Amino acid sequence: MLSPLFYINNGDFFNKKFNFHFSIEYVSLQIKEIGNDCFIIYLKINNKNVF
């Protein structure tokens, strides 16, 4: 899980791809669902919101 892929659906069908390379011990991942198929992905590194 050093190179996870996350997808964000912003109305179309998952057209944006973000590839992150990070260490698990410094990152906590939170995925919140908005509506039916919209997702906001929060990446917290060292207690700071990166995305």
C-alpha cells in the first residue's frame, strides 16, 4: 500500500486519477461520501490536510 490509487467522481465517471506515493505510518486516510457517487478524499500527513 505504498502506491495506492484513488479515484474521484466529480459528476462524470471517475475521470480523475491521483497516484500518491507515501508511507503508511505518516498518513491516515479518510473517505467521505457526498450524494450518490461523489467522494472527497482527505490525506492527512503529519496532522496536516494535504488534499
